[in-house]
Amino acid sequence: MTDGIIRIVAAVIRDGGGRMLLVRKRGTSAFMQPGGKPDAGEDNLTALARELHEELGCRVHPDSAQSLGVFECVAANEPGFRVHASVYSIEVDGAIEARAEIDEVLWVDPRALPNLPLAPLTRDHIMPLTRLS
């Protein structure tokens, strides 16, 4: 974090029916894409693979990552901060379950805005983007 910016990497994971995976971190109310902050020296895809394994127990399917863009918006859980998010569409292998700091996982249809509290990145950038595909 520098100058009020939190750099993160986030994943758009979809199932065979087009639903998108959202997570809720422990002690928070907003649902968001899985992902997190890269460690020092980590590239985006290495960080994303590490975070998904730690948080959900799944592995990124080799060569499946496609960049969806870089977005900046208000941070969901850090008042006064903004996130600078590199977002990737990926496929994963293995069962998905809430682990580490994740309290809840759910699948939503991005074409029907769910009646849930959503992180600004998810609500304002990712949901509109995934509705088009």
C-alpha cells in the first residue's frame, strides 16, 4: 500500500452454466472476487495462484488466465483506500471450499444482479463486464 492505493489481483471464475464465483472474507459483509495482494517480487499470476490455493483450495488451470483489464475504485474493506486491481478470467482445477480468511463462497448469475452487498470492484466493474460475455 502506497499513497492510499492497494494493489491486488482478482479472479473471475465461472462454472459451466456461466455463474461467477464470489467470496466473502471473514469479518466483512461485501462479496467480491477471490484474489489478494501480491507478495514482494511476485508477478500477478503467481500471486493469484497462491491466493486461490490458500483461500479456496483449488489450483489455477495452466495457461487459462486471460487479462480482463486493470481497474481502480474504492476499497471495500479499507476505509480511505482505493484498490488498483489486475483482473483475470481463469479456470481452476479441484474442489472449491472456503479456507483461510474466507467465510463464504457462492455462485451468482452476473446477468441477474444478486441482492447481496457487493464490493465496488465487483459491482461497478466486473459484473457489467461479465454480463457481456
